[in-house]
Amino acid sequence: MMLEIKNLNVSYGAIGALHGISLQVEQGAIVTLIGANGAGKSTTLRAISGLARAKGQILYQGKDITNLPPHKIVAAGLSHVPEGRMVFANLTVMENLQMGAYLQRDKSVIRTTEEFIFSVFPRLAERRKQLSGTLSGGEQQMLAIGRALMGQPKFLMLDEPSLGIAPLLVKTIFEKIVEINKTQGITILLVEQNANLALEVASYGYVLETGQIILEDKSDALRANPKVKAAYLGGM
Amino acid sequence: MEWFVQQLINGLALGSIYALIALGYTMVYGILRFINFAHSDVLMLGAFAAYFVAPPVTHLFPPQSYAGALAVLLLSAVICAIIGMLIEFLAYRPLRRRPRLTVLITAIGVSLFIEYTCQHEKVFGAQLKPFPKLLAEQNFHPAGLSINGNDVVVVVVTALLLAGLWYLVQKTRMGLAMRAVSFNEKAAALMGVNINRVISFTFGLGSALAAVAGVFYAMRAQGIEPLMGIKPGLYAFIAAVLGGIGNLPGAALGGLALGLIETFAGGIPALSNYRDGIAFAILIFILLFKPSGLLGKTQVEKV
């Protein structure tokens, strides 16, 4: 198992955000975490990447990484594309990518990754000298994903990649996510409010509600599940 | 004309000192969003470090040589870099997740602690101590003017340090990390940046620049004492705000501007008693029309 979470609890002050969730992500898979706003999806990712303090256990390739500082998690091969993209608006596109490669020392590997990212997102190549604060929302999302890839992750966490992006671009970005998973063999944990989209690309899904996992199954089964249909798929 | 050129050089030298100090305020603000009030005391400690290292160190060099002065300057910068990193580690780091006001008040506490500890007779004592003459008094006389050579040294060294700082921030990996952390600490951590190391480095760098400023300031002063950092510290803080707090070129520009204003106002007999007032009036005036400072950008908060 690539990633295994056991009985994870996170609270912000007195308010509990996660109440003992457990989940597993298999190597090479795309697994999604769906649920309403405030269900604890982002908190789960923040706990994995070390931004939120957690109780419980997070195992990555069998090693306990619970509560390690974020830079050690990145060094272990897990990258987190945070909600709201968080590109460095004061830096150029190129400098953002350099930041993504902060822990990479091998210049030739950095160059190959750069070329791969520019081939996946040609738009970024055109704008490499531009300040990233001037990019559109969709371009910033591409940059955030590209930046995370610069760190040579084996495990990629994506938080709401569709948020605030023009519908046409959302489709492109999801196609790219699948492409990255297929061609690079990067395991992906995808957090999405848009459950339709997420279950289309993922093979397995977890449904989170008020800090607890209420359902888990193969994506096809979840899409057919009447409860999921009613609550998350717009009753289709 | 002669009066003007002399005041100009003098003002540039004083402004360079303010600029070096202001950079420390603005770098720390850029990364941690609080004013490190103990910065003015680090500059005083820089002067005292030089006071204590100078006799043994300058002994190794020809008397009052540039090499000897440079060695003293470097040592005092290293000592202050360590002090600055220690202050951050001991006083500010434990409060990282606390409200900013807590850190701000702690900074005032650290400042008072250093000032009054150093005034104790068993430490430095409160009385004025003569600062060793690191360089000989020398005056140039180009075209009938009289220019203080040490002022020129101060301006040149500051210019070199500013260029070096620019290179470090714009072209190196650490500089890139500093800019990333100043924009978004969490996102920088997600890139693999060890935030504590960057913050520590920033304090060390700012404190080293303050030490250089402290030595330069002491070279121009009657002597040194534990409260000597307060006035230049305050002026440099004004300079940092004037230039746009968090903005490095702004801090340098603000420092030079204040040094020139102070020198020219002080050089006019009718105004000389009001020079502090004039400096503050200019600060208030500029902030009324441009609250973000001369080079500061208006912050846009995005949700």
C-alpha cells in the first residue's frame, strides 16, 4: 500500500475537523475524496503534508510520517497542490517552477521535468517570464500542478483543482491529471467538490461527511449508489 | 557649492547607515510581518563587538589599515549574525503561532532587556566609551572641496553590500526561498523549504548588516554606549516605513532619503534644532498620500 491512514483525528482549537478517518491509496491509482464544503477533505490533505497537526497514523510506503514537518514530507516524495493554488504571485512562472524543484539537486533531471511540464501545459512555456500573479485561474492551476511535479513526487495530492476555473479548462486539467498518472506512474489523491468529475477519473472513492468517512467503494459503484447520487451528483 | 557637496557626502554616509539598518527591519517584516524592535540593539552590540575585537585584531595588521578595519567589520558582523539568530531562536520562534501582537511586545521586551543588561556596570556600563580609530582621518581635496574619506568608505562599502544583497535575493536559491516564504510561508513549506532555516538566515543576514551599520555609526560618533542604537534604530525604522515596509529597495531608498534630509536640515542653522521634527513631518506627509510607502505595493488580499 502506497499510503495508509489509520484513525486520523485533527482539530483546530476546540473544534474537531476529522474524527478518526481511515483510508488507503494503492500504488499507481487515482483515489478521490469527495464530500461537501467543510467535510474535512482539505484537512485530510493538510494532515498528510504536515501542515495540520494530527493524531493517529499516516503510513507512507510502510513508514510512519505522521506530524513530520512539511519539508520532510516533500523530501519523502509526497507533493501537495493546495486549495486556492497558492502560486507565488510575486515570482515569475519560471521561478515558481524553480521553487517546486527546491530539493532537487540534479540539473539534468530538473531540465527534463521542466520539458515534460511544458509539454503537458504549453501555456506555461509561453508565459515563463511572466509574474504568476498575472495568470488566469486555470493557468495558475496548471502552474501549481507543474510546480508540484518539479519535486519528482511519487504521490501527488490535489485539492480542488476545478475550483474557480472556466469549465472548458477544467476538462483539460482533468485530462492532464490522468495523463500525469498514466505516463509518469504518479499516484494521485484527489480532493474534489465536483464529485461527477472526480469519480470519472478515479478508480476508488471515499465519501467524507462532517469529519467521518461514511462510504467507500469503487468509483463505478459509488456513481450508481442512490445516496451518493442524491447528495453529491445532483440527483442524476 | 562646497557646502552643498560636503553635506551631500555626509548625508549619503549617514543615509547609508540608516539604509543598512532599515534593510534588517524590512527583511524581518517581509517574512514574519512584525517589527523586530531589538534590531536597534543588535546594531549597538555590533559597535561593542568591534570595540572589543579591534585591539587584538588590528594588532595583526598595519595600524589603521583597510585590511584591519575590514577584519574588525567582518568579525563584528559574524558575532551579530549569531546574536540575531539566537534572539529569533530563543524569543520569537516559540511564539510563531501566537498573535503578532504577542511577538511585537516580546520584541520590545528583548530590546529593553539588552539595553539595561548592557548598561550594568559588570557588562558594558552606561558611560560613553571612546571607539577605537579603525581608519585614519583623511580628507580629499578635489577641486577645492574638503571631503571626509571615511564618509566615502561608508558609502562605497554600503553600495557593495546592497549589490551583494540584491544578488543574493534575486539570483540564489536561498534568495528565491526568502521571496517565496515572504509571499506565502505555507506554500513555501510545501515546496520543501525548511521555514525555520530561512527565518534564521534572514535574522542572521539582517543582524550582520546592522553590525556593519553599528560600526560605521560608532566611527562617526563621540563614543559608544548601550543606548546608542535607539536613535539610528528609530530613524531606520522610519526609513523602512517610508520606503514601503517589506520592500528592500524601498528600505535603501528611505534610508538614504532620511540621511540626506537630516544632514541638510541640520546644516541650516535656522532648522538644525528641528531636524527630527522635519524627518517625522516628512514621514507623516508621505504616508498620508501613499500609505504603503514610496515603493510599497498596495496589498491585495485574495480569498
